[in-house]
Amino acid sequence: MFSVLIPTKHGGKLLLRCLKSLFEHGPIGLNVVIVADGAPDLSGIRDSLPEFMSLEIVTVDQTLGFCHAVNRGLEVIYHQWVQLLNDDAFVTQNWFEPIIKCFNDPQVGAVAPLILQDKPGEIVDSAGDTVHYWGRIRKRFRGKPAHLVPKVVHPVLACGGCAGFFLVEALKEIGGWDEAMVAYFDDVDVSLRLREMGWKIVCQPISIVIHSGGQSYGSPVGRLLQLQSRNEEWIFLRYPTRVFGSGLARFFWNALRLIPHLFWGTIGPFLFGKWEAWVGFHGKKAINKPELERKFWPFGA
């Protein structure tokens, strides 16, 4: 058996849709842990769900961010595996069985399902994450038709926090989520730390989750962009590659990105995030970070 951990900031109809999908397609007795970040109103949630559901609600009075909510939830997880699920996502029939089989390999620490966008046409939201040698983080196959994703289990660089399955033992080994990151790209940081500790990460494309996108931890544009800008820089600083000139490539990539931000009027949060990353990097390194081998990760698409 496994647990499902759902951090939620707003609750509401999307959370209820997520829960109903779990109880429609999940095994009887499925353990679900909701972490109410900032104590949103969850009254009526239990009354709307079947009695056989095992539901636990952990309340965090202050809004401390996605990473803190995940760590609070992990404290009460007692199963061997946990699926981290956004409240704006919902699962499909038999989504968990192919994933659990992947853990028959004792070296697998995380498994990414195939996540589709909540729109017609089976368009991919992600099939795991990747990081380019100049530090750009992106979701594999995003915006492409689902049939382009390999139909077999295959290795990926990182497992997204939207709907990824994780071995609880492996998460405890690396110390969980880095709460200094607050939110955004934190799952890539977790995945890279898992890989550095010897765990494998794979994608199981037979397992399908649908994601509405951008509604779980929606923030004002400025704050959201600042966190993304800072955390992406932290990933690059923490996990350098051996590609010659990657630092120079990173500089030019950031310089190019200034242009659209100037037109969008978001140059302030973008630059502040970069400044915060470089100034705060030495004081806020990844928790339990091992000695890192410089390498280039050949994961594309």
C-alpha cells in the first residue's frame, strides 16, 4: 500500500475533484494526507467523500510554502511509498499499479507518471523533468502529443512534485524537501539529491495523471517569478556540469531572458530572484548535500 500526500493552499472544488478521483480509482483503504498550508477552510471535505476513505488532515496555521507543507506531511506518512499530488490534478484508472511495479527494482527512488494537460487532445504537461547544461529547467515533452513519449519505462533526470511517486526511505535519507526554496523547482533539487545518493529515477508512461496547472500554489506574478528565478539559479549553482563554458552559457541565457521580461514588465522580480540566489547561496545550500560529481546529465526531450 502507499500514501498520497496533497499540500493545499486554497482547498475548494479542485481539491474535492482530486480527492474524488483518488477514491474512484484508488484501492480501498487508500491513505490520503492533506496538508492545509495556511489553514484554508476544508469544512465539508469529509462529508463529500466515501466513508471507506482513510483521510488525515494536517493543518499549518501560517502559509509557509509548498516545501514546508510536504515535510509536514511526510512526518505522518507510514507507508513505504508516497505519491505527492497537486490539488489541481486528478488521477485516472489504474494509475498506481504500473508505478508500484517500478519499485521492484530496489535502486528506484522515484517514479514520474505521464502527466497530461487538462484539455482535449492528450497533450503532455510533463514526463519527468530535465535540466539543460546552461541551467534551464523544463518539463519533458511539454506541449507535445502524448504519443511521442516512449511507451516503456525509461530513465529521467528528475521527478516532478505534481504527481510523482517517491520511496519514503530515500526521502528520509536525503532529509526531505529544502524549505529554503519555499516552492518551484524544489522537486528538481530533491531528484538531483536522490540521484547523487545513488537512487534511480524513471518515468512510467502507462500511469496517467491529468493536471489543470498553475492553480495549486498560485501566487502574485511578482513573487512567483522571483521564486522561480532564484530557485533555478540555485539548481545551477548546486549542481554544476562538466561542460566547458557552461557558466558562460548560463550568463548569456540569463541575458537573453532579460529581453522578454523588459516587455512584460517583470524585470524587477526576475533580477531580484537572481540577486537573492547569488547573495544567499552560501548560507542556504541544499540540505544533506553530498559531495557532488561534476557531470552532464543526458536527459532530453
